[in-house]
Amino acid sequence: PSEVKRLRQSLSQAEQAVGLLKERLFDAKSAQARANHGLQDKDTRLAMLSKQFESSSSTQAHHAEVVETLQNELQRARQQVEALSQQALQMQGKLREIEDWRAQAE
């Protein structure tokens, strides 16, 4: 009888230990699920930031191209203004020559 009682107590203790282990396993699995969810959120955020960075880099590259194009257009416009200024000076010189010729002819 005492051996049976001792075995029953051991079995009861073992069942309690199994119950505690099951609770700990459940808690560990819950913690793992929360950690996995947190990692998924971070992966999603990282992917979003990567896309934003790529978009930003692409936009910066596009802006650099636009700035270069505008600088080239500005340089061409300056050259045209310089050429037109030279033509205007030449025309003014010719106009003076014509006015001087007229004055001498009169």
C-alpha cells in the first residue's frame, strides 16, 4: 500500500510537472509567435524603406539630369545672347556708317 501511495504521488507530481511544462511550452510558442510577428512587421517596414530609398535615389538621379539639361540650355541661351549682341554691335556700326554716309551726301 505504501509503495502504491508513493507511486501515485510520483505520478501526480509527474502529471503536475507535465502540466507546467505544457504551460511553459504554450508561453514559449506564444512568445515565438509574437517575435515572428514583430520580425514580419520589421521586414515589411524595411521593404517599404528600401522602396522609398530606391524611389528617392531615382528621383535624385532624375533631378540631376534635369539640372544638367537646364544648365546646358542656359549655356546655349547665353551663347545665343552673346551672338545676338555681336550682331547688334555690327548692325549699329553699319547704321552709323550709313548715317555718316547720308550726312556726307547731304
